Amino acid sequence: MPPRPLLGLLMAAAALPACAPAPPPPALATHAALEAAVAAPSRTPANVARDRYRHPVETLAFFGVRPSDTVVELWPGGGWYTEILAPYLASGGGRLILATLDGQLGGVAKLRDAHPALYAHVTAATFPVFDASATRVPAGTADVVLTFRNVHNWRMGYRRDDKQDYSAQAFREIYAMLKPGGTLGVVDHRLPENASEERERTSGYIKTSTVRRLAEAAGFRLVASSEINANPKDSADWPGGVWTLPPSLQLKDKDREKYLAIGESDRMTLKFVKPRR
């Protein structure tokens, strides 16, 4: 039999209630929620097939997006990332604002209609704002702003009749909508630094230095960059610009297998922060 003092300790320990398992560290919990959102059955199969090129879990984790955040997704298009962000933010009480040219949900409206519970927290705003009466993202309200393959469009004057570069204005508006300490995450087709500036206006690619210059001129500070979305097979010098590669395959059947073997474009992944002052 154990000595009396030790026996007392053993009996006291046995009488204690069982402890609940410790919750996972925040980073692990966030990663698990991201993986669950990427695996959500509500996603479109054609979008899931592109995960190997777009690395959504790693990209959103790199940007530090939390499920409780207010997130602005700029120009969501058909909703590739929206399909992931909607369930992810719904899981943690976050909010998703889709900032589009006309302030409408566009193609994402079909996703909302198909999955109303997942999209209940999703609203729309206008970006960029060329009309003072447009609904904009309120200043200082966003934790994170995300833009995927859009900066080159602003530089090209895409969807503007005059084709004037409005990228500087776009970054100023992004800066205004973020809270101090908020994050801007940028993914875009990467143009080699030794390429001509004219190619930024015609190829769909843009230099990392140009994105940095635009962001820093608006007041942002670059805090990290990643090669998550890099593709060394992409020379960024194709006959139809970036649209030569998948998923566009602008040349259709011409050299199709060649471009499929290369895969989607080489992309920069940059994380900026709005200083707290």
C-alpha cells in the first residue's frame, strides 16, 4: 500500500472531475475552418478542379483571414473565391462584402439563391466609385480586402470607355475602406521586371514593383510576399497574353495541350497592411 500522504493525493486526484480537452490553438482552428470551407459541397465542381492552381487554403491562411472578419472581395466575377469565403465567414460570424462595378451581386446572385443560409451575410457595394451616388464600402470598416487577378485590369482601364488607368484611385479607395491595421491581399499575374511597361497595358500581366508602387503610394506597407501561386513554367510572353493559358485558352485548339501542360499563370501573392499610425 502507498504511504498515507501519497494515498491521500491519489484519492483526491481520482475525485476530481474529468477535464475537457483543450481547444485547438487559434491558427489550427482557422486552418481547419478553411479546409472545411474548401471542401464544402456547395462549391461548383469546375471551380474545385482549379484548386491545384489557386491554392485557396494556403493563400487565405497567408493573408490571415479569420472567420470572424469583415472581408471585402473586389470584383468577384463568377464567385470562385466567394464560394469559399461565404461558408468560411458564415462559420465564424464574419461578413462578406462583394465590391463590383455596378454594386450588384452579378453572377454570385445564383449562388446566394442556391444556398441562402451560406450567403445570408453577403452584401454588395460599388468599386471603384466613379459616381458619387453609388453605394461604397464604408470607410474604416473592413478587416481584410482581397483582390484576385484584378490590378492589371485597373491598369489597363478595363471596362472604362476611355481606357484610362485608374489603378491609383482603386488603391486609395481600398486604403479608405480598411480599418487601421487591416490587411490587403493581392494575387495577380506576374510580369517579369525587365519587361516593357507597355506590356502591362496589353498582356494581362503586371510587375510586382508596379503593384508595390501603387499600394505604397496609397499608404500601404508591404509586410510579406509568398510563392504559393508561382508557376515557373509560365514565361509571361504568349501570343494572346495571359489569356492564352488556362482557364481562358484563348487560342482554343491551337497548341492546346502545350498550354494545358504549362497550367495557369505565374502569380505574385502580396500581403499589405494599413498602418495604425
